[in-house]
Amino acid sequence: MLCHRCGARNAATANFCPSCGASQVRDASEDTLTLSVIDGAAIAEGVPGSVGDSVPEGVDLLLVNSGPSMGARFAVESTPLRVGRSEDSDIFLDDVTVSRAHVLFTQTDTGRLVVRDLGSLNGTYVNSVRVDEKVLDSGDEVQIGKFKLIYIAARDR
């Protein structure tokens, strides 16, 4: 079992994470994500079927490749998509390095995904370069605080 706060591996029977001390007792009835560890090499090589098996055809994917919640997968089914530390966000990233309203994902007229920083304190990075707004290419790494997400366009799965 992975810690929902720091991503450390814990025994399935653990009540608290030995790394960060976060409670591991959670009400699974309210969970909306399926967390699973994904092989980073498979992502880099673009191995078909390795990451998006449960995501509908034609839907883009954001994969948490490092940081807390490593292995989480987010389907980009509609935009705009707000990402931040606020519990009202479409994608909730629970870490102090993430602003309450950190980024907004939108689409161009041609359907390409765009990331736009919303004035976050720590900034948003695409492929290690700080950006205010950028049209994403499949395989781009978007860093939001401690979280590094890999963008995979639907056409590449």
C-alpha cells in the first residue's frame, strides 16, 4: 500500500505511515482515484496498453510519475480542468508545494491540451522549464509542486 501523502510503501495493515506519520485509515467509499504503481520505463518507451487500459478510447491521460500519489492516473475527459491544493479542484494534489489554485488545463480548437499557471507561488514547469502557458505534446512532463505528471495524448495509447 502506498501512503497517500508521501508515496512511501507501507504494510497493508499499517495505520500510520512510518515515513511521514500520515494516517493510513481512509474511507474508501469516497475515493475517486485508482492508485497503482506504473513502471517509469514503460511510460518513457510508450509501451502500448501499459498505462491506459482502464481509460476510455480517445481520452488523454495524466500520470503521476513522481512525488506524493505516485502512480495515480487522471483521465482528461473534459476541460477546463482545475488542479490545486483546494478540495474544490478537479484534481486535488495534497501538498504544501502546490497552490490552492495552481494550474488550469484547457484545450485548443484542435483538441490539444494546454497547461496554464494560475499565478502559483512555486510555478509550473514543463520538461524542467518554468512556463506560464504551454501547449503540451504527448510525453511532456508537467511539474506542479512535488508532483511530476506525464501527459499522454489519446492517440499515443
